[in-house]
Amino acid sequence: MNDPLPWLTLKSVPGIGNLLCARLVRHFGAPQQVLNATIEALAQVEGITPRLARAIRGHRPPEWVLREIDQAARNGHFILTPSDDAYPALLHQIPDPPPVLFCHGRMGPLDCPIAVVGSRKATRYGLSTTRRLSAQLAEMGATVVSGMALGVDTAAHEGALDGGGRTIAVLGSGFNRVYPTQNKKLFERIAANGCVLTEFFAAAEPEAHHFPMRNRIISGMSLGTVVVEAARRSGSLITARLAAEQNREVFAVPGSVDAPTARGTHDLIKQGAKLVENAEDILVEIAPQLTRAPGSPTGARSLPKLSALELTLFNAIDVYPVHIDELAQRLKMGIGPLSGALSQLELKRIVCQLPGKHFARHAEYANAKDDTW
């Protein structure tokens, strides 16, 4: 991991928030180069006044920053910065990524991250639906992301863990103030099977304005956000709005027309959110994002030379995920030969394996036909 001190030093400059921090680092290339820049060069960056430029130029790491780094190490926590490989890749795409993430547990690769959020005062239906949906996502290989609040968030983490998968919790407080206190055991259980993250210093209290900040991380590090239950004007709807602003998918689980906690989710569906009944509904929508390699073109490409079996298999697969068992039944093939042919198509980057033994075409071959070669 890279040294977090330059990032924390820059972030500790009075007047430098996440947005300006990201803008400065993009301009100069690294936080240490920002701190070493001249006042004249700093003032050229949008939003940096001469007074702020002078504050950056003369800034040195405060003692409390050094204490935060030392405390994290003593408590077995680690600190991720945007220059670390383990930093959630999708957070690089939002305007105000956190300069540091304090982490408890093991980050590991974030396979198919999906946020699941909802009401703290969830109904029995909301809790059971959340557990079922999160367990399905976990079983299919997705990483469930939530905020460890009471209600739906807790059910999302528990469902993912019960499904044998990984889950990530994002806190609105520091690690010395785990909130809610009822979830301290869940906090450790998540860390043992995933990771708990926060951008806040260890002693930070769960203040009201921290939670919208927390929500942008939940939605920002996820391919899509699922809202299970939410009353109007709820924090979950803020997360959904942030997801839409971050160009991520928004999903909503329908509820009873008589339930106040369903009004927010029904509003989302009216506004264009995808209606979700099971994990398959989510996977189908995000499949194009999973199958498209970074920087790959979206237009059709000509197929390379394929064997007769590979071509038959390719024509049986679409951009929408299909399970290997369904392919075997459709083509009347044994799993062994089918797996071998699928592996060859994966090696040729024509087909992509998705969580749960589902397969789909890569996006650039979405419209390819056998007459393209």
C-alpha cells in the first residue's frame, strides 16, 4: 500500500474538501506534488483562491494526522488511498472520491458490487425480502454493499453472509464510534468475511451530515443500487439519487400499496428504476457493464475463426446471461464438453463468465453473426 501521509496532509488543509482534493491531484498527478507546487501554479486550479494556495504551500502534517495513522496501525486497520490497487475502482469515476478509506477486514477484489439499502424501520416483508435477495446475490458471486444501519442494511449484510458471500459495510462514523452500537457483533462478522470502510477519522461521531457523504460511497463503489423499502424523503432515496447522478443502475423492490415504506420505492419505479423481484433481474441489467472490458468499443466486431462447436455455442448465447445448465439443456450437451468449449470462448474474449456460472457475450460481439467471418 502507498503512504497515506501525503493524502491525509492535503485533506487536512482547512478549506480542502473531497472535490478540491480530487481536482488538485488530477491536475498535479499526486498529493505530494500538490503540496510541493508553487502558489502561482496552485492558483491556476479552478476553485483555488490565492489565500487557499498559500495555505496549501505552507502546510505541514498536523500531529493529529500522524496519530490517526499510528492508531490505525495499532488497531490492525489499514488505510487505502486512490493510488492503491485495492481502492474500489468505481470510486475513481465519481467527482469527489474519498482521499482515504480506513478499512477493517480484508478488501480483496470487488466482484460485481451491488448496493442494497432501505428503511431503518423495515417491515417483516422488507427484511425477509432483503435477506433473500442478498443471499441470492452472494450465491451468484456478487459483493453486497450497504451501510450497516438497522433494518434493511443489517438484513442485507446478514443475507450476504448467510449466502456464503462477501459484503462491504460503509460507516458514517469513525471506528471508535461504531454505529449503531447494536451492530458491533455484525461489524466484526463483516470484517471476518469482507470489509468495513469509513472515510472518517477514528473518533468521528455519527453526525447527521456524515450519512449523505457515506451514501455517495455506497452508491459510488457499486454497479447498481437496490432500494428495498423507503419512505418518501428517506436517506435511501438520497442514495438512489446519487447512484443515478453517478450514472449507475437504480433498482427498486415493489411493496404493498398500503405500506408507507413502499411509497419511496414505488416513486422510484415510476421514475424509471428497474423493478426487482430476484437477483436475476439485477444481473440481466448490469451484464453489459460486466462483459465490457475497460476501453473496449461498443460496436459489433467480426468474429475470429471458430470451430463448429464454438460457433454453435456462441449462437446460443446472447448479451443477457444464461446459466450453464440451461445451455446444456438447450444444446443437449454434457457439462464437460460444454465447459471446455466455453473456456475456449472465454480465452478468445468472446464470451464472459458472470457470477453463478452464467455466461454472456462480450459487448463488442453483441451483434456479431456467423456470417461476419
